[in-house]
Amino acid sequence: MSLTPARERLLEIKMSVDAPQILRIDTRQDDVRSRLEALRATLSPRGDVVSPRGRELTLKVFGQPLTPQQVVEKICGDVARGGLAAVLQYARQLDGSPRDASALRVPPAELAAAHARAEASFLEAVRRIAANIRQFQQAIRHQDVTVARGAGVTLRQRYVPLDRVGICVPGGAAAYPSTLLMTAVPAQVAGVAELAVVAPPTRFGAGNPDLLAVCHELGITEVYGVGGAQAVAALAYGVDGLPRVDKIVGPGNLFVALAKRQVYGEVDIDSIAGPSEVVILADDTTSPAFAAADMLAQAEHAPGASVLIAWSDEVLRATHEQLRVQVGGLSRGELIVESLRDFAALIRVRDEDEACQLTDWMAPEHLHIAVEADRAMRLAERIRHAGATFVGPFSPVAVGDYVAGPSHVLPTGGTARWASGLSVNDFLRAGSVIQYDRGALQAAADDLRVLADKEQLTAHRASVDIRVGEG
């Protein structure tokens, strides 16, 4: 019996996953760290992961095969010097945007119309999710603290929201209203007065009615149909019709990540993020079907790194089989197969101790401890470095991506060793308020003079002496 072309392609995808193309590592005989470092280097902002279309477009626009870093430097420099004209030029060349400058901003009436047309069930889900995010972010929000140190001294730490924030929402291969929720709602809980959203002018970006409907639902009126490095530069430097912001947040492709690094210092940024990643810890209680589903969900980001660490040969084997079984029914199966081939790994460790040590060293963006719940919580306490940890068989990463409440904008590429996920507190600026009366200054004067004299800063000493007299 002959197969239809669709069935032939499905079989090809299944065979591709089933073939020994997923990286396999056994810590009992392999140098696991060097192999994983090579994988991580590929996915970092230095890894030059650019699609063939991206390379082709670079050559077309710039006339030479520039590296992503060179492209970003050129775009940001041109926007800093040329303002809106440079943004429009790159928008036409890279985004396909219209020439009319006013068309960069999506009219508020269009946001309202998208909201009016949106499915009631979608908006109801958005409201519930936004409420979840607000509840969590309000609970962790920094509060002003006052310290009274004896008579005459009042010290205060206060938190002031940023005035204006730019939010990057991807829109190349899929629409991401969830990213808007996970960035805008924490900023609103902080008290940020102005939010400017940039998204590519595509059917998944600024042309996506669901995204526009969520903007309207959240009260966001500034939405601009521009993406890539030119959008980041416009937010950072400010151009006619798009005032500069204080901070830029939100994910994007390699060019967006590099552009955020380029403009840091002109504005603050959340992070320089690479592709999404998950590490799954599995034992003989883990469902191979669940583990495979989580690996496929991460690979769906395309690129997205999926790493399964297990001390059970049977779980590794069965999960690999489940990858083959499940991928055929997924809408982005071909892209998922490419991600699994290029960025996935199945790792056999000796025991749970080695699994915890290896995971801590990797410091993944997402950690799913996919073992029975009580044991999972104990393992979670042993692993210090992860952007977000998901505990037990019924806590898939997708609940963090969509509904739980903590932001899904998380540190990637091992930066969870020192970086944190985005939260309400990233939109607050801390400042101290210090008040001494004359008696308190007199009591502190001797210690102050000692340090001022040691550092030979006589004007510092004099500024105290003139108030309280020579000690």
C-alpha cells in the first residue's frame, strides 16, 4: 500500500526522532560538562544561531555577510544618529513596514476594535491569568522600610516605580499574548505609569488581534508595529512619536538580545536572554509520556533546549520512544524535530546526588523535577540554581509559561547562578532617605573624621565641622 505525501512526511519525522540524533550522554563514561558546554555555547548570544532567512536578509540589506553583532551595532548606531528616519528605513527593509511614520503606532481605536471582536472565553481566561499574576506580584513587591537608629537618626529605604518601560513582544513564528501579560502586569503592579509595547508588524505581532485585545484589556494604549534591533534602539534612544523609555524588557531573537546588550547604559534592561531551555529530572516513578511531552513543549520554541537527566535506563529508553510517538501529532513537528536534533540531550547519571550536582552546575532556565511529589520537593531544596523550579508530575513548565503568576521571563544559559526572573521589583528603583539632627551628627562626627582624614578628603570633614564645630 502506498503512503500519501503527508503520511510519508509524518513517517520521516518519526524516524528522524527515533534515529540516534538526540545527544546521548552517560556520566559513567562521558565528559558531560564539556559536551554540555558545547551545546550551551551554541545557544548563547555568542552562538550566532540565525535562521537561513535571517542570513539571507542580512546579505540583502547590508550587502555583506555581517555577523549578528555587527548588524546590531550598525542598526543601533544609525537609529541613535538618524532617529525616526533610520527606524523607518530598517522597518521597511527588515520588517516590511509601511513608509508612513504614523503607521508604526497602532491606533488605540484598533486596539479597542480587536478587544470588541475577541472571544469572550479568551478574555475571561486573560482576566483570570492577569489576576493570578497580580496576586503573586503584589505579595512579593518590595515595601518601604524605615529604621530609627536612636535619637535624631531616621533612615528609610523607599521604592519608586520607573516612569516609562518598553516591552518587546516576539511575533515571528507565533503570537505571544502570554509574554505581554508576564511583562506588563508586573510593571503595572509596580506602578509604572507608561508602557510602550513593540512587536513586529506581522500577523503574529502588532497585526495579531488577540495581542491587541490583551493590550486594550490591560489599559495599554501605546503599541508600535516595529521589531528587531531597530525597535530596541527606538525605545532606548527615543525617536519622533516614540519617547525613550527607562527600561526595556521582554524576550526576542538573537538580534533583540544583542541590541539590548548594545543599549544597556542608555537604559536598563531585564537580561540578555538566549533560547528557552528546560532540564527534567526523572527517576523510575516518572511517566515517560509526561517527560517526553515536556521535552517536546520546550523544543517547540525552535530553538529550544530540552535536557532529560535520569538515573534509570528504562525511563530514558521509554521517554525516547514517547518522543517518537507524540511528535507526529504536533502542528510544529518538523521544527520540533530540528530542535531535538540540535539542542536536546538524554543524560544517564549514576544517582540522584549526581543529578542534583549536574543540574546545579547547569543552572537552567526551567527545572522540572518530574518525580513523585514528596521526593521532588526534597530534591528542589538541594538545587539552588534554576530560574524557575516545577515540582512533581503535575507541575509542567506550561503552567509557569501561562497561568501560575511568577513571570515566565527567566534567566537562560546558566545565568540563573546569579540572575533572577523578571518580577514587579525589577520595575522599582530603590533609593535611601537619610535624616540626622544636630545631636546625631555630633555623635557620628568623630567616626566620620577618622575616615575623612584617612582618605585625605578635607572638604568632607569640613562639611561636618562647619555644622557641629571642631571635634
